[in-house]
Amino acid sequence: MAATILVAGCILVFALWLPLTALAKITAFIMLVIFALLNFSLVVIKLRREQPQTGVTQFPLWCPAVGFLLCVGLIAFQLLV
């Protein structure tokens, strides 16, 4: 409950005092960081080489690795421009 109120307060502050373009850039940056962390965690899980449960879809290691590298590249591009 407290986390929801804190996030809602932060969103309210950002929405009231930032221009729309800055708000869009911040949102895109946060989403890229989240996707990069997600893909990195998938790489770590894949490298553990544990046996998956039955009925779980398997993807090769390069899929989350490429996703992680693309997200990191886009984050770097966004920070440089």
C-alpha cells in the first residue's frame, strides 16, 4: 500500500512539473532499464543449466543475450544524445 502511494506521488510530481517530452524520455529510459534487467536475469537463469519443468517453452541463450545487448545499446544511445 505504501509503495503504491509513493509511486503515485512520484508520478504526480513528474506529470505536473516536467514537460511532456522529458516525461516521455524518462519513461522510455526506465522501460529500457527494466527490459535490460529482465533479459540479463534470463541469461543468468539459462547459464545455471538447471533442468526445466515439463511444459516450459525453451529458447536458445542468444535470444535474451541479444535482447540485453540491444537494451544496453539503446540506453547508451539515449544517454549520449
